[in-house]
Amino acid sequence: MSRIGLKPVEIKEGVEVNVENHLVTVTGPKGALSMAYKAPIIVEVKGKEVILSRPNDLKHVKSLHGLYRSLIDNMVTGVTDGYSKDLEIKGIGYRAEMKGKDLVMQLGHSHPITVIAPDGITISVEGQDKIKVEGIDRQLVGEIAAKIKDKRKVEPYKGKGIRYVGEHVRRKAGKAGKAAA
């Protein structure tokens, strides 16, 4: 039994949830998000709660039940509070700057790397080594942060590259030198 799917989604103050033709639309102070869902799951708005139910206990229906409940909860949180991911750049000569809406990074390549922020995503740079990705769609914020991080993965010997703030990177010992004879 899906314990997550059985919990109702609380609708926060200032948020409006509409359900029509297998489409959930959540509107709040920061914007609006919508999501289509599959047929076996039933979504209903009752008072200040969104309640999801399922017609049977088949394995794939149970997994969709918990999935859609989590996605709707993320939408409600996104339109009220928003989501953000913080990244940091480590390495000598590695830096980032904003040029308009574009993020331009120097990461040790022969050319600068540019990341264009899609609609609904705000990228900002604090100093030269801190990048913040913000938006209302949790999945899109995580995807853009992962794409930025993928431009220069952290290498295990010196720890240079792009990582999430607070991420632990396992370091390897370097090559051992010959013993003096």
C-alpha cells in the first residue's frame, strides 16, 4: 500500500488547484504549473486538500499513486516558495559570470562555456565561484543545475570542478614518488 499516495496534499494560502480532463493546474504567487496524469489515478480537490485515490492495487497503479501525489506536492511548494540549487566552482582560474541571462564560465578549456537559462529559471552568480539556480519547477531546477555541473565534473585528485554546495568529494591519493636511493 502506498503510504505517500494516501497522504492528502495541503493547499497553502494563496494557491489555487484546478483538475480538468486529467490535467492538474496549480497557480500561486510565484507562477503557474500544470501536469497531465494517467487515467487509473483519481485526483480530487476537497476544501484545502488535494486527495488522490486509485481503483485497484496493481503494482504499477500503486507506484503512480505515490508519484503523482509527490509531483502535485512539489508543484504546490514550487508556486509558493520556489526551489533553488547552489553550486560552487573549485579550481585556479575557474570562474563564472553573467552576461545578460546567460551564464558564461571559464573552466580550464580553450574557450568559455555558455549556459542559457530556459524560461522559468533564474541563474545568478555570487562572487566568481558561487552559482545559484532558482525556479518554481523542481525538476527543471535540478536538471539545469545538473547540466551546469556536468560541464566540468569534479576530479578526484585535486578536487577541481563544479559541485553542489556541501557535496562531499572522495579524494584519491596522488602518484607515489620513487624513494631516494
